[in-house]
Amino acid sequence: MYIRATGNISPQKTFGHSALAEAPVAYTGNRLACIEPDYKEFIDPKLIRRMSRIIRMGVAAAMECLKEADIKMPDAITTGTAYGCLEDTNLFLGRMVEFNEELLTPTAFIQSTHNTIGAQIGLMLQCNNYNNAYVHRAFSFENALLDAVMLLREKEAAHVLVGAIDEIVNPSFTILNRFGIYKPGDVSNLELYKANTKGTIAGEGASFFALTAEPSGNDYAKLEGLHTFYKPAGLAATEKQISGFLQRHAVSMQDIDLVITGRNGDAAHDEPYAQLTQSLFGQTQQLNFKHLCGEYPTASAFGFWLAARILKTGNIPELLQASAAKPVKRVLLYNSYKGSHHSLSLLAAC
Amino acid sequence: MNEPVFIAGTGVISAIGNNVTECLDALENGRAGIGPMTRLDSVHKNRLPVAEVKLSNEELASRTGLPAIKSRTALLSLAAAQEAIRHSGIEDLAAWRCGFISANSVGGMDKTENFFREFIADNNKGQLHDVVDHECGSVTELVADALGINEHVSTISTACSSSANSIFLGARLIRNNILDVVIAGGTDSLTRFTLNGFNTLMILDEQFCQPFDENRRGLNLGEGAGYVVLVSEKVAATMKHKPEIVLSGYCNANDAYHQTASSPDGTGSYLAMSGALKKSGLQPSDIDYINLHGTGTQNNDIAEGTAIKRLFEPTYPKMSSTKTFTGHTLGASGGIEAVFSVLALQHGVIFPNLRLQTPMKDLPFRVTTELEKGVSLKHVLSNSFGFGGNCSSLIFSKI
């Protein structure tokens, strides 16, 4: 399976297929917001006005991806979102509570359903094909990707548009902050991994991929394997899952040039990564990405984009402020979320 | 990739019963579960009838073992999933690669909307335990954890077609040799959020709904959960009573017409039904009964009916909407109606479409209005269509 094209809106300058910025966008504070493009190129201005921010971001990232893939009508569309359309949900919920269930209008409710982005893409493309929406926390993206992989394997589709979208809005940020998830005060995203304190930084993003059964000669990368595991009993169980995954795909850690990890700056969350560095990942170069996009349940899609981008050139973009010890031919993306949701993707250069 | 996927067990809870036996009894005796709102605390209480599950959260908690403070969506889900597993007779789930795939439309919204009452007034107020399971996936995990399933846990949310998609995904995970056993279906509890949402769309019936009636006025919302236990041929071979029903066809298509309305010719519905037939290798004339999506809205019933006309004309199978009993249970409806479709095959019954007075003038066929027993059924089609143009059809077959 091949990643033919991508479209990525994130807190970094990742949208558009020009060269990536040399330095990451620096943020002070515990919340990273997406840098939004000029949507007019991708969406009818009449439609833009009616769409909430997450829908615009999702649709634009999807359109950019299809344009790069030169696919007019995908055989299937699968999306993942953990939180769904928070802005519309909050709007409808807030008004309903405030006005005691009176004086409500349907627009926000209509756009609050979790399949809205996939549906809007289908609608814009007039695409009657398979369309599914996964909403399982930090497995949402991986489940959408697994669906796409199965559709290609089943020969039900030759190409699938897969994406993950999550937004952060004020009320949700306030609530999540009350759970103590984020670092207090003026945190620098560029110093995220140095603090060794509790909490991470909030993020968001819209990342889409065109996954195809056949190579095009100009693909980003090949997807060799995908696996999720839920609530492993401890580090030994995690190591067993990772080794088992590699074994099933007949590769060893020596075959992997780069591990992209889901470290998020929270001391307790990142501890297993330090332990894995003592064992499995000891001899392999590692790279983190959540200082660029922040932490959110579908952040692994940003990591997936990064892996694909690196494999296309074989080099680590300057944005990451790291250089590859050797040409990068194979990447293992290992993400974990709240210690309970773990995912592994194995990608290789074409 | 085309090995049979068996239905080894079913579990259901809805306004017409707390388990399969009670629901079947109500379906056979024409007892609808729709009535005045008693549990949901809404200003529309005296105007809008709903189809509530008769058990309180405390009663559901004591039956399932989940704390009563958890979302009703999770409590309903666990009750039905536990029944499905018990009914399957699989003694040791842990012996197999087992997955739990659930669907819901608004996760733990029943708790979140209470939290918001205090939170809106003061952002430091509101009990956090009321929002901790807000995410759709969190509701699924509460149930998966209680069932001890961790190999594969997933949640789908495609509005009213959600749980048809989860059953369909379960079958594909088995056919792709990723899992051996999947408990698949969906759940939704009544919430003010959803009730008010549908109310603003002006598609709620202030009387009991009348799907496929010329003078239909809209739908009644309901709540519940329904799951099937899907097993591979390898698992089925080890069972004392080999399952006799398979999921033979499925298809997911998109109407691509409007965010909430169906196209007048029911393009998405037609593609879903014809795609499911193609997948199963069956002809339209092989279908004995259609469990209709049949919500009772002007728009759905004419779109669905037009698509049925296009696909089945001139010979129509028996048809009925069991939403006349359970109301529209949204993310649970595909799961609940999958269980009812399996029951129809197992017991040779066609459930009635209640309260039909005037058949729709623009459709050449009639839905079944009286219970039919002793019918030889081989193939049943179940339709689930939703917002966002999501249309899914499943075919259950007796082998």
C-alpha cells in the first residue's frame, strides 16, 4: 500500500506542498492552534461561510490531498475524530442550556455529528462511494487507516482518502485543563521535552492521505504495517507488542532507520519512552513531533504525515532541527496516548 | 475474503423489552414502547412522545455491574452486549482474538448536558466525572473494559447508520483474519441535545409515528442498544449449536445530496441495497423481508420507498419498520434492527408496521401491517440511513 499524497493543516506551516519552513513556529502557552490557509482556493466561498472551522480545515486538507494525488473521485473516504465537531456541539449545547431548550436553530446541530467532515467531502465531490467515520479516542485515525487498508486488500477500492481531524475550542480546553492535562503557565513548545514536569500542551490538526493499492512512481512512502494495542499491562507488555509487530512484518530494529515517537512532554507519559530507549530503541535514532502539533487524540496522524514526508526525501526536514545519521529508508511511528492507547505504523521508502 | 461470518448470539434492550425474549414478545403482540417522556428531563416533556427503556440507571447498574453514575449510553450498551455474549454460548472469549465494535451518536452527552448547566454559569463548576466519558469512544471503552475485551476496540459514528457500519466492519475484520469473534452493534440513550436537535429540524411527531403512511408527520426518538456476536467459521465449528445465520451481504454508500436530507430518488439507499445484494451474490427476488429504515419522516420514507421500487419492481418482498415499536434509536438502530432481522429469520415471522392507515400514494407496494407467522424466510435485508448521506444495508441469511 502506498501513500500517494498528503494534505496537512497544523500549528506549523505544513499546508501546501512548498518546502517546509526551516524553523518550527514557536508558541508560548499551553495551546497550539492551526495555521489556517486561504480557503478560497479549495472551497466555494458561499460554503466556507456556513462551515465551522474544523469542517473548513478538514475539507481543505482533503482537497489539497486529492489534488496532489490527482484523484477526482476516491473509491472510499474514511475519517477519524475523537472529539468531533466541538465548536458546533458547544454552540448548540450552550444555547440549549442557556435558553432552556427554546429558540434553537438547527445549523449547529446538523454540523455537530461526527461524520460531518467525511460527509461534506463526499457532498462536495458528489461521491456516492463508501464513507465511514471512526470516533474511538486515540485510535480514531488508526481505525480509519485500518479500514482503508482492508478496503484495498479486499479490492473494494483502488484508492482511499483517509484523514484525521480534531479541533480544540475554548470550553473544551477549559474542561480538559481542569483535568490537569496541560502544563500551567508560559510553556515554550520548543522546550517541551526539557521541563520534565507534569502535563503537556494542547494541539489540533487536520491530516489527510491518499492511500493506494498500486504504486504511482511518485509516492511518499509505502505502508508496511499498522497495529494498535489497548491498555498494555506494563512496559514488558508494550515491548512484547512492539517486538511482535516487527516480527510479523519480518523486520528487526536494525532495519529501522528512525523511530518517530509520541512523547508529549508530560514526565509520566514520556517515562516508557525513556525505558524503551534503554531496550528496544537503544540503537536507533529517535525523533519527537508533538512540540510541533501539540497533544490531541489524533496527533498520530501528524506523526504519520511526518514519517511520509521524511521518507519521500530520505532526509529529516530542518524544521525538526535534527539530521539523519544515515539516509532514512524505513520509519517506525510509535504513538501512545494517556498510557492506554498505543499505535505502531511501519513505513518504508518507495 | 469471502468466508462465511456467522451470527452466534444476539442481545438487545429497547423500549419494548430489556432482552431478546421480551422484545420478541412485544413484536409478536404488537406492543409499541412509545409513550410520554418519564425519564428525560426536558421542557418538551408533555408534547413529544419518546420510546424510553423502562429501566432506571440504578436498575441497569445493578443488572450490569457498572456504576449508576456512568452514562446511560454505556449502561444500555453493556446490558445488551452481556446478553449477546451469554446467548452466544462462547465459554471462553479469551481463547479467541476478540473485538468489541460499538457505535453511538453523542457518547456521554446525557451526562455532559447536565454538567453544562453549572459550567455555563461558572467555568470552574460542574462535576468532572460528568464529562470524563463524553467522547463516543469512552462509552465503548467502559463496556469493553467491563467485558474484558482488549484485542480490538473501536467506535463508529455515522449518525443513524452507525451500528449497521459497526456490524459490517466486524464481519470484515473476521474475513481479513484480524479477529475471530466480534461483538458488534451500537447504543444510544435519549438526550436533550438530540431531542432538541431533531426538534429544530421539525421532524419529530407529536403523535405516535406512522412510517410509510401517506399522512406521516415525523419520527419518535427512542433509546436502546443492540449487538450481535459475529464468529468465523473456525469458531463456529467449535460450538455445540452451530449457528445457522450468516451476515451474507453488506454495503455502505453515500447519498452525497444534503447534510441531513435524502435525495428524492433515494440514490444512497439504492446503492446501499444493491451493493449488499451484489456482495451476497443474491438477486432482489431472493429477499424475503426488508426491515425498513422507515423513520416516519416525509423525506426518508419517500426516498427509501423510491429506491425500493427501483430495485425490486415488480415483485416486492414483505416490509415493515420496527421503529413503529422502538422509535428511532439513532446510533443503536442498526444494531437493534439487526437483532430483529435475525429473530425474523429464526422464528419465521414478519413483524407488523404498526398504525398504518393510508398507504403512501406514490409507492406501488404495501408494508405488512399484521404479524405473519410460520413464514419461510431465507434472506432478510436491513436498512440504516443517516445524516451526512450515510446509507448502509445488511443482509442476513439462513443457511
